[in-house]
Amino acid sequence: MVSEVTPTRTAPDVVDVRGPRFAAWITSAVLVLVLVLTAFAPLAAALVLAAQAVVFAVGAATGPKDSPYGRIFRAVVAPRVGPPTETEPAAPLRFAQLLGLVFSAAGLLGFLAGSPLVGVIFTGFALFAAFLNAAFGICLGCRIYPLVARFRRTPAPN
């Protein structure tokens, strides 16, 4: 007798929508600090932007739950606000973190190359996207993700 085993379905990787918005508020504050520091301490602005780039890199690599701001949300905020009432998929959020990394890296290169204007422009782009998510729940990276996902290679069927 052969027993038939049905594959178990795993739930898609989803996150509480409040977590990414919390992270976007922190990111917005950090990027505003970068812009303010640029006026009188471009090196300090570059260092803060480098730290934010690391946060974006970790978020892109590990996902929103395990990003530094995601960990703060899980440990400090989530227990106080109750269970999630709405979730969203993690993959578009990881892509959004990757876009944040690209913009912050471009801004950092501007600062390091001695062109604070380039640093400010790319920091401003990242701030615009972060603030849209924080204040209005509009994730630009998440909106772009379906367009980019169509170009990913899909594995050939066996």
C-alpha cells in the first residue's frame, strides 16, 4: 500500500501593515536629519545616510520583519497596539527597501565625491518615498514591484 502524502502549504510571507509604516516614519526622520546636517556638516550627513543605507540593505536582504526598524516594531510597538488587522506581502516591501538602498547609496556617493547637491537630491528622493508610505500608506516600491516582477526569470517546469 502506497500512502499518498499531500504537500503542506506554507502561508505566504506577510507582515502587519503598521510595521512598514512605523519604519517609514523612522526613515523619514533620519532622512530629514541628513538634509538638515548637510547645511553645516556634510560629513556627518554622509555618516547618517550611510547608517540608513545599512538599514535599507538589511531590510532588502532579510525582509521587513527582520530589518532593524522591523525588530523595534515587533519588540516595542506591536505588543502595545494589539494583533494585526491587516497584512501585506513582504516581497514588495523587500523590493522597496532595495530601492531605498539604491537612492541612499547614490546620495552617499554624491556626498563622498564632494557633491552635496547630488547627495541632497537622492536623499530627497528617498525621503519623498518614505514619507508617502509613512503619512499616506503609499509604498512606491510596492507599486513598482509588480512591473519588475514580470521580468524575473521563472524556473522551467520539471
